[in-house]
Amino acid sequence: MAKTFTHVAFAGVFAAITSVAMAADGDLDTSFGIGGLGATGVVTGSGTDNGCRPVVQVDGKVVICGTRSVNGSSGSDFFVARFNANGTLDTSFSFDGLVTIDFDNGAGSDTAAGVALQADGKIVVAGTTQDSQGNADFAVAMLSPDGSLDPAFGAGTGKTTVAFDLNGGVGSDVCNAVVVQSDGKIVIAGGAQTETANVFALARLLPDGTRDSAFNLNGKVTLGFGISGLASEAAYATTVAIDDSGRIVVSGTDGYNDGVHTINEFAVARILANGIPDANFHANGRTTIAFDPGNGISAALNLGMTIQRDGRIVLVGASNSSASATSNYDIAVARLQPDGSLDAGFGFAGRTQIPFDLVPAAFDAGFAVAQESNGRLLIAGTSLLSTTIEVGTIVRLTANGTLDAAFGALGKRTYNFSTASPPEQAFTGVAFQGTQIIMAGFVGVNGGFDNVIVRLANDLIFADGF
């Protein structure tokens, strides 16, 4: 991954991270936050609501989002947190580093899913708002750099919603990801419920929050994966990115029943700037990737994606590696060529599975992936340490998809920060602050879960010549 900072901006945070120069790759940077960890202090009731990935500003500050599962009379709401470059909460951001955003006025629930930055420093946060009847819509808010809602967005409110309502005029439309284009337009992605299925759903907004009519005429696109003979399929987008040609790449999971078994596969689509699927990407702009453990039944969930500097697409998630009746989910990784075909030079025929298997038949998953400047891949995730203990994990792969033996224990490391009993945590995002690794996720604490970031040592501090 290219450096987030210019040399000038990096110099501003260099002094804070030189203390980790001699640490082993992946060691906690104890000069960051408290013992290497920065926490929001917002305790929620569910770890599943805390999956936002971190974004790093040019000044080294780190922005994450999450969900206040219970927030007084307004129920669950979005929240955004901003940390200083040293891991402490930024008090110049809404006085305490935290902003709460309510869409439903207490009638239902709001769940944050992703955060992105505008070039002018404004912060875009996206997720889902659901009313008391269960009808859900995409929800987007824009914050000024000081944390206040931006009155230039959403007709003066700083907020807007997007409904697909494909199920008889209603439906459960769930937003899972957001990205900002170089021209300031905002792309949000997730899933939309139809009368018989669930499909990928995308919308593109202008910087003022109105839908972009240049994107499929109405600012919205939906697509399935066209598996013939099926009464229904369940396709959900989980990540979205913009490639160097301005095309939108969206990934997720496509599920269906073949008449005997339920099949789940990685699913990827590429959309042109006008909202039309890219005919030069595999078949009709979309493709699926199965992970067959030998029984013909792919049980794979795509949870993260990155586009490499050379245009190849890396997908991560989890897949069952057992052909028996016992499930054993491992981290699953696939890499595609820019044309959508599997990259034969990666792993085994374009795919690889990475077990932690700290207990038999464990659940190991990768939630996010990022590319280092030398081509190595970092994968953030989680693994079961016992039947009740869940730890955060990091995997580092070489450019060809093999485990990097120079990192941790043969390419893998685990982390346990939780103070809850039993402890639970996961890393759901990865980014770079200069050359150091920033991981975001959640940890169990007494009463619920807290969103956290950690900073880890990385030998790129030498490789990049600083």
C-alpha cells in the first residue's frame, strides 16, 4: 500500500513512532495510547455492531466509527471517534473525540458500518437506519472536521437516507461500506431485499448528499449474480473500492440453494462510472469464487477487499475447509487479475486458506486486508482460542500468497486485550499511519464491547528509507 503521508506530514508523527524501530514486526507500540491501545470508552451491547475500518488523516489522526447499541431515548445510534496520532482521543473533535448521530429519532435503530474521508477533511459515515416496523434504508452523514454535522450536506441536516424498497415498496436495505471518489462523490454499498431474493445494492451521492443522476440515471444500482434455475439468491455486498480507472469494485457473498445444498461463494462486481456493469470484467461485470473443501459445497463468506497497486483484487473472509459434517472455518483469501479471472500465481490456483485452529473445528476469519509498499499483505481478523475465548489475529502473506515466516509465528500473530470473562475481541480493519500498522476492532469489557485501535511495529520504517 502506498504511504498515507507525504514526507512532510510524516515528519510530524515520526518522533512518536521511532521508539518501535527496534521492535519485532507486529509488536505493540507501547508509546501509543495506553500500552499500545486507544479505546473510545463507548461500551455497547454487541461486538457485531463494531466492525468499522480505520481511516488515517494526513496529520496522522485516526478516525473510526461504531454503534451505540443503547443511547437513551434515541436507541442505537452511529458514533464516530477521532484519535490523535499518539492514540489519545482528540478533544478538538466535538470536545471529547466522540460524535453521536441519530437518524431514527428513537423509533428504531441505527447501525454504523463504514467511514471515509473527503479531500477537504470532512468525514463521511454510512450505515443503516431501521424503523420500528423493520423497514431499513441506507443512511449517510457528513461531519465537518470539528465533528459538527455539515449543513451543506443533506438539505441542511448533515444527514440523508437512500431507500431501494424492492419488496413491494418496502424492504430491508442494509449498507455495509462507503468510499469517496477523487471527485468527492460518495459511493455506498450493501444489500437490498426483493420479493424473492437479496441483491447487491449501490448508490452514489453528490457531495451535497443528493443522488447522482449520472449513475444509472437515478443514482442507484442493484445486481444479482444470475445463477439460472434458482428461485432466489442472497447476495450482500460488504466492501467497496475505486480503482485507478475510476471504476467501482464491490465485493461480498452470494448464497443460493442448488436444490440439495446451500452454497455460499465470494462475489465481486465491477461497475463503470455511469453505473453499468463492466463487460470487460469476467462475465457481464461480475464473478463468484467458490472454496470447495472436497465435497462440492462451498461455504465461504467475503468480509474484506483491497485493490493492489497493480490493479489485482484481493478478497478475504472465511470458508469451511472440512469435507466432513463438522465445520472448520479458516481464513480464506483469493486474488483476481484485473479482468476478474483468478490469479494463478497466488496461493493454489488463486486461492489460499489459512488456519489458526487454536482449538479443533475453530472459526477463523479475516475481516480486512491491506497491501504494504513491498507487496506483502496484512489480514486482520479473529480466531477462537478456546470454545469461549476469541482473540484478535493478524496474518502477513508474501506477494505470492504464502505465509511470511519472518512475521510472528510463521506469518501469524494473536492478541488478547479483553477484560471481559470470557474474553472476546476481533480486528476488523487495518490501515497505515506512515509505515506503522493501525488495527481497529472491538474488545470485550465488563458490560459489553468497546471500539479500539492499536498500533503495531513494522519493519517498513526501514524499507521506506526514513
